[in-house]
Amino acid sequence: MFEVIERLISQAASKKNFTQRGNVANEEVRELETELSITLPSDFKYFLLNYGYCFWFGEVICGLVGENKRYEKLCGIIRKNTYYQGLYNDDPAYQSVPSEGIVIGTYDGGGYYFLFSQESERAGEVGLFLTETYGQEVSKFKSFTDYLSYLVTGSPDPEPVDVDYDKIMNIIED
């Protein structure tokens, strides 16, 4: 079932500066789910258990960094989630970070990738929420596996999401 993830990580491993943690204990993943009161989708849980986190030149998939605090700021999933909640949730002009899931990556143009937890109607999907749209979602992937595939291979393309541009204009004009 998770052979696609293994193949994609194998491909990513050939990219410049590829780094990953490696195996993570089940207990660490359970603690993450408990701390956030969510259930992670099975493909992302598999990724965490087998790779922890990973990054290569230009891309980061946040996860559990363990004792390696060197990568906490770049790859720590709790730290990244807390950062974006503070940035978006404390400014009334921005749409808040959804509560049923977790931030799993950053968008270099300003924004974040969000994985919807099993408690959400959108369980397993990954959405891209941008700063320039005041935190509104602009595109989505059907699963974490599709998101990982896009980062590694450039395919599949994300699906566009309707953006409320009237709301953005109202914010700008105020």
C-alpha cells in the first residue's frame, strides 16, 4: 500500500542536500496525535514512522525531528504549526489555520501546506493556503502521497480551489 511513498522517497534521496530522520517510534506519533487531538491519515503516519521528516534543496516536509534540534526550526511539525497559527490566527484580516489537521510544509512565496486529519470532512487532503490571499486556500492535493509526488516529480498538479477575491478586495480597501 505504501510502496509509492517508498519509491518517491528513494527518488527524493538523489536530490541535492537530501536529509531525513529515519525510523520514528509509534509512541512519538501517538503523542503528536494526542497533543493536537487529531488522527493522522495513514499515508502521512507511514511517512512519519519511516522517515520522520525530510528535506532537500528547495523542499521540506515537516515531521518529528527527535533529538536532532538542528532541524527543529526548519522541519519540526509542532513548531511550524504553532508559527502559522500565531501568524494567521492573531490577525483578523487573515483566515485562521484550520483546526482539523496540521501544517506539513511551507510555500516559499508565503503560505503553508496543510494536511487535513481524519476528523475533517476533507480527511487526507493537503491544501495550499497563501499569505497573498489572506490565508485562503488556493489549491489542493487529494492525499499526502499526491503532495509528496508533486514535490518529488512535479506531478500530479494540484487542483485549483475557488478563492473569494471580493473578500480580499474588501480587506485591501479598508
